[in-house]
Amino acid sequence: MKLQLHNDLTGCKEPFEPIVPGEISFYVCGPTVYDFFHIGNARPFIVFDVLRRYFESRGLLVRYVQNFTDIDDKMIQRANHSGVTVSQLADRFISEYYHDADSLMIKRATLNPRATYEIPAIVAMIEKLVKKGHAYETGGNVYFEVSTFERYGRLSRQNLEDLNSGARVEIDERKRRPLDFALWKAQKPGEPAWDSPWGMGRPGWHIECSAMAERHLGDTIDIHGGGSDLVFPHHENEIAQSEAAHDKEFARFWIHNGYVMADREKMSKSLDNFFTVRDVRAKYSASVIRFFMLSAHYRSPINFSVETLDQAAHACERLRNGWAEISFALETRPCDVVPCEKNDELRKAIDDATTLFHECMEDDFNTAGAIGAVFDLIRATNISLARQGGIDFDAIEEASCFLRMADKVMGILGGQGGTKISESGSSDDEAAPGNAEIESLIAARDEARKGKNFARSDEIRDALGERGVILEDTPQGTRWKRA
């Protein structure tokens, strides 16, 4: 099956082929770095991380660029309030972003350009727009003249005449028309500024992404992603200024994730109904949060609540326990095992799960269906392990390979096939022992039992239990799982 993605520019699913065979240029709008990002912000970061990982699992080279907006009104206001420079504020929260994104197993971008480091490219693009008659200067400010771009409104499917009434945009008497938007803002007292042909100032928000995408990915890119809230005006304006500057299509596919809702309202800082990633990670593991984000189609809204996260936690626990059964069987496989008859039923289940996983992922990135394929195979493999008549270890190993691949893409099995992280929901090592520490303590407990030091053996078991690790003694050895 050929990969199909829903293209918000055309409003339908379309076969996806990269411009350059074997390579994908992928731009995703990143955070404005003035605060910790919340769980609603995390959805696009996770969704597009998984899409990128899936492309890479299929052997494609992905040039993945996600910007940092490190200069805008919010940045200036927060810096002044905090008594630091805008640059210092940005440095801090870029570091905090990486901390939180890493804690969610989000793979770092190929490049994270910062707007203030891209001023020459931004100025050059604005100069081109002015020269071509798409932008005008007034009082040190430069505005894009929307009426010069005939295709304005096609992404958001907005009526240009209605928009020109000014109902949805801030009125600015310096602009020729209400829809015109700022490319360059003249410096105000106390604001950071950079030199330009129009005087000291700073870039507008929309031009940043266009200039950075052009510089690092080219005039036309394969995919541009972001949250649904960015469709208008941000992405609409990006299209207008980029295509007006280059007379080329800016992005071939536009994909947007649905909102994360809280009490049926979009989660946002302005509504004060948000939870930071750190708040949520204190109680739930990365795999649980990723499962929650991927359990619905990326274009659909999802409702955030303790109940929905608890449901995700229970589902992840079932997956982890099943995966632990499979891993334990392979780790304790006897060296002199006698080959048994092939388990045709399990081998068919592996083929079915593999086919379903890829069909779902290639049908507009249906992660919910792909998760179903993972559940199906874990269930079938565990049934085969319990059957009488011997174990088809070659099939079990094949199932394990599929699960490692799926986990490397999705990160929902506790990092067993991908990035290793703490599954406790806490970064405190004392609260969440790593796998190596657990194995070491189990070995110490085994030695204590051999020496009939049962008090020490019980002490180790109880200590691990308090830290969320459950031990189970079997004829094949001690098995463990996280509570």
C-alpha cells in the first residue's frame, strides 16, 4: 500500500511521495520559549515525532526541522517581568524544552533554528517581497499586502472579503488593509532590535518560519506540520509570503493535529486550563503519555483527564506485561532446546499484525489501528507460550523483532525497543530503579537465597516492591515487572 496522508491544503487524502526519492523534508512549528510547555503543546511534538520515526523505519532519510521562536511580544513581556534579557529567557526555556521533550522520548530534530539567529535570512526574504511589490514599509514597519496574493485563504478556506472586514484581526491604522500582517516591526523603547534596511527592529512571527524553512530545507518542502490552531493566520500567512517570494509551492502537504481538550475546551495558557508536561510526568510515564496521544487519530481532538490517562496506564501495563512474558521466554530459552513443530497459527498472527500495522500507519497515520496490531500480536504470542507441546522459539523471536520495531516507532512498550527511560513517571532514580539496577539486586537476592539468608532476600524483595518493582519466582528463575 502506498502511504497516504490527509493534505489540509486540498482537504483530502493523497498518495505521498517525497520530492527527492528516499528523502523527506519536514518542517514543524516549534514552541515560543518563554515558559514550560503544557500537555496540549506536547501532542504535535509526539505525533510528528512518531510520523518521523515511522518514515525512518521504512528506510527514508528525514530532514526534520523544528524552530524555536525566541523573540515576540510574550518573550519581551516575560523577560521584563523576570528581570532578565530576552536572550537569557530563551536560553533557559530552550534548555527546559529539551529536558521535557527528552522525558517524553521525543527524538531531537535534525535542526532547531532560533529566529534571532536567522535575522539575515529573514531580512533577505522581506527585501525580496518588498522588491516584488508584495510588501510595503511605513514608519520602520514592513507589512505583507494580502491583496497581492490571489490564493490567500485556500488553506483555512476563509472568504477573503469577510476577512477584510477586520473582524478576526487586530486593527492597525498603519496598515493599508486589516488583513495585512507584519513582516518587520520597528523598535520600541526597551525592546531588543536588529539592523535592517528599514531601521532597527525585529521580525514578525510569520516570516520567521518561512525564512527558516527556506534556508534549511529549500523553497519547496515535503511536509509542514503543526497544531490546528496554527492554520489561520500563521500557516495561511506562511504560504502567502513564501509563495509570493519564490513563485513556487511552499509545502506539498500540510498536516495538523487536533486539539487536546480539557472539560470540552481547548487546552491553552490563555484559558488557564493547562497542565505542564512536568506536572503530568510526575504521575505518568512517557509511554503512558505517548499511548494517550496516539490512541486517537491525530486529526481528532482528544480529551485530557485523570480517567483517560489512567485508562492509558492500564493499557500500557497490559502491553508491558505481555512483552515481559515474551522477553523472559527468549532470555531463558534453553541452549539445548529440541526444535519443535512450527506454530503456524503464531506465524500467521505475526504476518497479520505486521500487515495491519503498516496498513494503518500508511493510511493517514492511523496510530490507533497500529496500536491494535501490537495488542493482537502480544495476545497471540502469549497464548502460544502457554500452549502444550513445545515453543516455536523462532516464531517468538520473529514476534519480538516486530514488537521492538513498533516500540522504536511509537514508544509505548516502556522503551524496550527504543529509547530507555524511567517508566515511573519520575526522574528520581531512587524512586525508579533502572533495568541494570533491578537485575543487580535480583542477583544479590539470588545469592542471599542460596546462602539461606532469607531475611536479606526478603529485604531486597520488599525494597524493590516499595520502588514499584514486583518479583515473581519461577522454575526458570526470578522474573520482574513494574507495578
